[in-house]
Amino acid sequence: MNNLVKTQVHISSLEIGMTVEYKGRLYTVGKENFFKTFYGWAFMGDSSSRTITRVQFAVPTAKGIVLR
């Protein structure tokens, strides 16, 4: 797909509603799979990875390309 923009972000900067790529699949960050543990932040129970791939969609509009 040409309209995907992928960036590496620290796991603590994730917000609910963001789209991320985790283990080759796309997920929407939800309240139930993003939480703080004794070892730090965890996504889907995995606190070992410190960065995660954030996916944004480049959408053409009348004012140009917008990332959503």
C-alpha cells in the first residue's frame, strides 16, 4: 500500500486509538491492551519491546496530503 506512513515510536508515547503494527499485524491501541506494569509500559502483555511501529494513513484532500 502506498498510503501508509510507518514510524518507530517509544511505547510510552502510544495513545488509545492509534494504529500500530505489532508482529506483522495492524492493531488499534485500546484501553485493554495498553497498560503500565512493574517493568514499564506494555502493549498486549509484552513489556520487553521499547519501540513499536506506528502506522498513519496518508489521505489526499483538497488542501493536500493529511496524515490520519
